[in-house]
Amino acid sequence: MKDVAAERDERGINIRRVGVRDIHLPVLIREKEGGRARVTGVFEASVELPHHERGTHMSRFVDILSRWSRRAVAMPEMREMLAEIRDRFNAWAAHVDLTFRYFLEKRSPATGLPCQLDYQCFFSATDTADEFDFVFGADVPVLTLCPCSREISRHGAHSQRALIRARLRSASDRIIWLEDLIPLLEKQGSEQIYPILKREDEKLVTERSYENPKFVEDVVRDSVIALRELPGVTWFSVSCESYESIHNHSAWAYTEWPEASSDDVHIDS
């Protein structure tokens, strides 16, 4: 049967990435305590296509991802997966993104009631003939309470839910666990988010956030100080978006560490 995708192309244009996205598969994520968390993963996979090849073979991505979804996934497995993709496609470069909801147990702060809270997490890996790059992170909801509002108001202060987004690189011989990263980021808001609250809990959360007012700038700077202390971290970006309760817009701040020059800044909101 004729392979049209394998035909030679004469237009002389390389394609940086071509592949599939929005592939939903069950995935096993390594847990810090040695277990495996089964989650629903959403994949995007691509390769670089040289100028002389007309097309790629999309079904190969689905085949490879389906088989890898049966194994626990972390940085070493992402590297092996990309090596297989590069070999299967005879490609100079390959890229895979994986997003998933990860659950951690949280107890309500006063009554101690257990429940599960979900966090949007992210693995992204690129492998070329020259190097391998792995970035991971999490989106962590928190509360923010406005310092200015508290200072100028006779009664109360406006507060709202906010989202801290962190993306990190670590040394190749170090694993930064989501079980460590997520609680670290939760501490950087005015107060944490809880899935279940009784009256005693709600009172405590309200009072603690009032006693710890923060702008988005404060959250980002405090997050930088905390993230720099993680063993093995080599680079990170962190942002905070506050979904303002008294405005029809959000407040937002972003930075990277080590600090990029003005020519190299790439903002990932």
C-alpha cells in the first residue's frame, strides 16, 4: 500500500514540531512514598520533521504513548519515551507534554477532617541529538488578602482565590517530589485552600488570612525564597494570579530564577 506521508517534499521547509495532542490515557505517577498514583493524563507529542519529508506517521505516537501509559512516569521514563519516539521516527528532536490532576490529602485546619484536593500538574520533556530537557510543575490554589484594603478599611479586607504556578528544572540526579513542592507553595499565600471546612475551620481560615495580607508581588517573592531552598533545583519560573473579588480583572506577577536577561525573558502565565 502506498505510503503518501513518506513521499519526498521539495518545498525546502523544516517543521519544528508535528504530532498529536489532547490524547487522554490512564497514567501511573510515581509517589514519594514508593506507591503509584493512577491519574488521567493528557498528552501532546511531536517530532521535528526535516524539509525533505512530506509528513509524519501520527499513529506511531498513539502506539508509543499507549504502551508507556502502563508504566510509572517520572523524569527517567520521559527520557526513555522520547528516545523511543526519536528512534521510531528517525527524528533529530522529539517533545512530550503531560498534564494531569494529582490528589493529595488535606485535613481541615481546626477539625482535622480528611479530604482530597486536586492540583493541575505538568511534565514537559524535549530530547534532541545534543541534549535532554525536563521541566515539571504544579498549579496550586491559595487565598490572598489585600494589604492595602486591610490598611484603609474600617471593617475587613477583600480576599480571593489565587493560583500559584511553578515550573522547575532539577539536577539530573535529584527528584523534587510533587508531595514536597505543592505544600511548599501552599504556604506562600495569605492562607491555604481546603476542600472541606466546618464553622470552626472557616473561622480559622478567615482570621489567618486577615493576619497575613499579601499582594501577588509578595506571593511571588516569598515563593522564590522558598523554591531556591529545594535541594537540586537549577531553574524555576513562578507566577501568581489573583482572581480579584472587587474587580472584573485579575492581578498577576511573574519571575524566574536565576533571573533572565531582558533579551531572554519568556513569560509563561
